[in-house]
Amino acid sequence: MPAIFEPGFFTSSPVHVALVAGGAVAIVSAVIGVFTVMRGQSYAGHAFSDISVTGGSGSFLIGISPLWGFAGASVLAAAIMDLIGIRKPRGRDLATGIVRGAGLGLAALFLHWDTTQTSASGVTITVLFGSMFTIASSIVPVIVAFSLVSLGVAALLYRPLLLSTVSTDLAFARGIPVRLAGAAFLAAVAVAVSLSAMTIGAILSTALLVGPAATAMRLTSRPALAFAWSALISLAATWLGVLLAYDSFYWPPGQHGWPVSFFVVTLIFVFYLAAQPVASRRARAGRASAPAGGE
Amino acid sequence: MTDRPLAPAPQHPSHTQDAEAPPAEVLAVDGVSVRLAGREVLKDVRFSLRRGEFAGLIGSNGAGKTTLLRVILGLTHPVSGEIRVNGRPSNRHTRARGGAIGYVPQKILLDPDMPVRARDLVGLGLDGQRLGLPRPSRIRRERVDAMLAAVGAERFADARVGNLSGGEQQRIMIAHALISGPRLLLLDEPLANLDLRSEQEVVSLLARIAKEQQVAVLISAHEMNPLLPVMDRVVYLAAGRAASGPADEIVRTEVLSELYGHHVDVLHVHGRVIVVAGRGDAPHAPPTPGPEETARTW
């Protein structure tokens, strides 16, 4: 009978790193994710995750922490997407698609060089699917700092972003610099995605960005609570995922742990499905209290 | 065109400007001309609004109603002329102050999946332009509650804005625009896509707000009949030019023909006003772009 906390869980330093870095990143992705989903920018978020692959695979070629590669590539992509015109209704998918395509092309080259010209084995798996237990503890302070900056931007722009998300016309009428706020937010999405590329992997980071946010938005109609629920769900999925992955070393048939990212992403999906009864009850209540037509 | 309840005879629009103590001028549009993409959209438009005045900005689609509202908001810049709001020029710098002008944009699509309640949107009317996280306070909540009550929206205050009906959303938009206490309220086609009952409710709500809170209300519409019973002033836009005054002085065959630059007929049918292109005696309407080639109500 396997234990809930297998021996050594609380004393293992890779576990500490995974809990701290994974936890910080979970909260950032979840908070930025609510705005991302509300603003209909999930595809842009997904593009950043693809482009992180480019940066991550490039960073192994020049021997720096993948975090710098993830963040550098995503923020650069955000700037190019803004220049192409992501704020325009039609420009949105266009800017995202063009930049994403170009980025993935480079990723193909970088991953090819990674696997043929360097001794870094398993780079592809690390970049794509992350490895929370192998994060260098030296990079953890940078992860926490990036997390705080990203959360700070979200907190600072909370009301202007919320209003311009509801309607850019209303925001313009109040003198909110909609374009500037949108660009700052896009940069925050880029940073959030590159952070989660470090923990659950570049290709899976969309799951952390979109999953908890989408679940939270089904649970509550209050904006502040949506952010809180999203953060809570994301943190729970990440920490439970770390625990399960650690325990899986002890599971039969033997001595090979399962990937953390698998558990985190699966838990996020399970939470989303579990929210269904709450969502449908809320929808029924909403219809009952707000009949169509006037008074 | 659906049947709507009869408006009072348009020859006698309700006109409640009393002679004593002329109310302060809230909006002055002074010879404003606007060019968009090389086309002259507005030509030398001038009119003014006083406190508590309820004005209809009437014109067909493409007459320049939205452009005029955007100029007043400071979002579009005129090539000549000036806008003064409360005696001060309106431009993008004054707009940043927020709250001087309440604005309800043309029908916006609100996503039902968005976790934003009616009361949240009204609250953003108070401080949506501020940086940092909102601090919940009793005073803020009471102001939002009072505003929701003033527009009759208590019943759906906690529902998601995206789940509300068109009429309910208009009430919330009006509350959002009014809560910061502006002296001028601009509404862009607020009656479009509303059913008859919601339309009447929104019109009477706006008329009440204008009088009770002494707000100058300027409401754009392509159909003037719902507004006739309560309108103090009509600002009629046609061919980029404007005529402004009491409805019974402006909505006349001579005035509107002059404005359109060709003959139109103003007909009164069962208390409703219908503007028709072409000479009454001519068998065929002239092919010039008029109010409309075929008869339709405005």
C-alpha cells in the first residue's frame, strides 16, 4: 500500500525547488490566464508557448539557463506581434500565426543542432515537457522575481485591463491608454508563459495558462474571485502533481518516476471536468433570475 | 415598421425650459468640421446643450452621428471648430480626467462567459481608469447600490452582464456612465435592437435622469419618434450639416429640405413624424441620395 507522502518528500531539495518554483509559476500563470481567456487571447498565449520552444532550444546551444531563452524569445515575439497589429480584430490571429510559424521554424533548426551537435541529451523532452525536479536551484530567485514582476503588472493594470476587456470603447471614453495597457499585458503573458515553460514545459504551458482560468470562470461571476479560484486551482494541481510524481518513483513496476508535467496537466483537466456540475447549476440559476426582456 | 404607442402630437413636443435663470451651458459645439479619409463627414456643425436638456441627435445611417459623438469625446479631432464641455475645450488631454462626460457606446457584445457582474461594470464607471487593485469600501458599495437603484437594476445587479437582455444591458451601461457624476451624457444608438417596451423604459429613464440630476443628455438615433415626447431639442444631421432647435421648429419641410439640399416632405401620421424624399406632387422621387428613396419613418 503506497503512502501519501513517500519517504524523503519533505527533505528532498529537488522537491523544495519544484514546490517553490512550481508554486510561484502556477499562481502567475493562473492570474495572467484569467485576463488572457477573458480577452480572447488564448491563441496568443499558445503562440508564446511554441515560441518558447525556440528560445529554450536555442539556450542549450549557447549554454545558458533555458529561462533566459524562453523569456527572451516570448517577449521578443510579443513585441513583433504588437508591431504587426495584434490589437486589431483581424490582425490578432494574423500576427499570432505569422510569428508562431517563424518561431517554430527556428525551433526545428535549434532542436536539430541540439541533438546532433551538442552532448545535451534529452533536450527536446526537457524543453517541450519540462522537468520540475531538475530546475537549477540557482535560477529559482530569478523565477520568483519574474513572477513578482508579472503579478505586479496584473495588479497595477487590474481595473483598466478589466474595463478594456469588457469594452475598448468604454475604456477609451475614460481616457485609458488601451493600446499601451494591451501591450504591457501581452508582455506579461509572454513572461508568464516562459515561466511555466520552465516548470511544466514549453509545449504544455498553455495548459497552465488557460485551464485553471477557464475552470475558475465557470465557478464564479465575481472577477476578483475568478482570479483567486484560478490561482488556487493552479497551485493545487502543481503541488499535487509534484507529490504524485515523487510518489510514482515507488509505484510498481518499478523505480522510474512518471513525468510531473503529466500529473499537473491531468489534474487541471480533472478540475475542469469537476467544475461542470457547479457551472450548470450556476447557469440555471442565472437564467431563472434574469428573464429575457425588460422589467 | 412595428406599431408603437402614439407619441403626443409632434407640433407640441414637451418643452420644459423655463424662462427664469437660464441654465448653464454644458456642451458647446462651435463650427465643427471633420474629414475622415478625405471625405467631409461634418461641415460647420454648431449647437449647444444646457443642464438638464434632453436632446436627440437624429440622422440616417452614415449621417455622421457617431463621428460627432467621438469628436465631443475627444477621440476624433476636427479640422476646424471647437468643442467645449463645461466651458473647457474637450480633447484627449481633458478626456484623461475621466468622468466629465458619460458615454454609452453603440451596442457592444458582452461575453456571457466573462465573470463580470452588472455591479462590477457599474463600479468600473467610478474608478475603472485608476491603477492598482480596488479597495472594497462601504462607501463605494453604497454608491454602486444607489446607482443600480436609480436605473432600476437591483434585480439583476449580481447577474453576469453578458447574460442580461438588451434593455437590462442598456440600464447597466447608463449606470456605468452616470456614476462618476458627469454633467453631459452621450449615448450612441441606445435604442437600437431593443424591443418596444425596453425602448420606452430606457427613454423615460433617460428623460427622468436629465431632469432629476440636471444632466444634459445627447442621444443619437436614426428613428426620432420614440424620443419626440420627451425631447427638448433635436440636432438633425443630414449631408454632414446640422440643424438644431426644438423639434417643432426643426422637423419641418422647409428646414429639412434646406438641410438635405433637396426637397423632402415632413408628414405627420397619427402623431408620428415621417420624413419622405421627393416632391409630394411628383410621381417619382428624384434620384438624388436623400433620406431614403422610398418612404420610411425616421
